[in-house]
Amino acid sequence: MATSKTLGHGNFKYKVESSWEVVPEGYEWREVAGVITDSNDNVYVFNRSDHPMQVFDKAGNFLRSWGENIFTNAHGISLGPDNTIYCTDDGDHSVRQCTLDGKVILTIGMPGNPTPPFSGEPFNRCTHTASDPDTGDIYVSDGYQNSRIHKYSPDGHLLFSWGQPGTDPGEFSIAHNIATDSDGYVYLADRENHRVQIFDRNGVFQDQWPNVHRPCGLFIDNDDRVYVAELGWNGSVNRNVPNIGPRVSVLNKRGQVLARLGEGYGTELGQFLSPHGICLDSSKNIYLGEVSRTNLTGLGETVPDYLRTLQRLTKLA
């Protein structure tokens, strides 16, 4: 089996590396819901296992784990401007702000107590967070059983919310992931509407990009390039349709596609099953987390004993 694969071209050329990390004996992850890197390029793997946060250095050496007996179903993770981590747990309907070594310093929501479905009140299966680069305000996408974005002050006070179920601008069908750019604009992966929606800080609709297929993960780099992890097909009716993913797409701030990365659905290197969480390190290497087991089970397919659920795409250009 190949141990590396090259994807992309020009300024977006990457070597795909699988099993780059060294997982300690007794540790595993069944799925990787989200991933971030800190200022030292340490990698924080938010996963669905008995050790929900596993931390590695950039060479793949295990450093520590935390979050045991806290998180029920890892979903989203983001790094705040104050170098703290926001962990979104859609299993207990909460967001926890943690230090880099796992100390919980703020909890938003009532763990284990969801609001009524589609009530608009936080939270019912919230999915992800993003921070305003200037104010530190926190945006929460909410999510599977709500169709809202909530904006909080840095101390966890709800400022306002927007969005409702639907397909028009400002309406959502699974508000799955959220990110902010350097100017404070808010990007929302409106997954089942097959688009990214963009809002200003006040929740006013600005634009939408319909050139993505089931966008799951968003990451915006220092050049305001937008990296989108796309799930691709979702049933037998479109399983064999080419050019819809699963893949990683790179877009500029105008929504123009700069690159598409991936060789379709599958388990071979360079292929993906279910891109879910994405981030870049300081060298613009891409880390891609996948929820492959959930995806396969939902499709009624056999789950292999071993699935790649985190891959590193090392930048070559």
C-alpha cells in the first residue's frame, strides 16, 4: 500500500500522509470530528474515544490527552484569539472553553439539557464555534436540531441570534461549521443547502457561495483563503456522480475556486470518506479529520477494522 500521495497543482500542491502520528498503546480514535494547531504547531485531535482530546507535536509524537469523562460526542473545535480552545459537544449540547492543557474555564449552554428542536434558543445539538478577531466575541453554529447562529460576548453572555430553517438567504439546513476572516465577516457552512453563507458582525447577510457540495468544515488562513471540507454524495442516487466530492476545496474571499483536492470517495490514499474538520498549521500544511465510521454506518456499509480518520496534507509548493 502506498504511504504517500500527491494532490493538487501549482501553489496548492500537497503530499498526503496517513498514520503520521504515533498513538500510545491503549489509545485509539474511532473518528476525528475536529482538529486545530496551536502557535507551536502542536496538533489537537478532538475525537470520539475514551480520550477525546489527544495532543501531538508537529512530528507526530504524543504529548498528552485530556477531556476524559467530560465530552460525550466531540463535534467542533476552534482556537480563540486568546489562545484558548473552544470545544463543541453536540452530544450534551454545550460549548466549553478550555486552556491548552484542558482546564475548563467557561461552559456555554446547559450540558445534557437541550432546548426544544428548532426553537431558536441555544442549544440543540450545536456544532462549532468561531471568534471575532478583534473583540473575541464567540459565534456558535447550532446546528442539527436548530437553525441558528448565536453570538456571545467573551464572558459567555448571549448578545443575539439569527437564522431559521429554510433555503433562502439567512436560512439554514444544518448549520454545520463556522469561521471568521480577518475583517470579522462570519462564514457558515450551510451543509444541506450546499453553500457557504457570509454575514457581517451584526448577522446581516452579505453573500453566498453555491459551488460546494455538503460543506462540513471551514478554515480561513492568514491570507483569507477559505478551506472547505466537503462531504460529497449522500445516497445511492448520486454516489457515482463525479466532481462533487468528498474533497477539500480552496476558495478566495470572492468565492472563486483556487483548488480542489481529492480523488473521490474511497479508502485509497488521496481519497476521502467523510471530511468533517479541517485546519492549517503555520507552514500551511492541512490537517483533515473524518467521521468515516458514522458515514459508513449511516449508509448501511461495512465498516473496515481500520479506517484513516486523520490525514495530513503536507504543502509542497
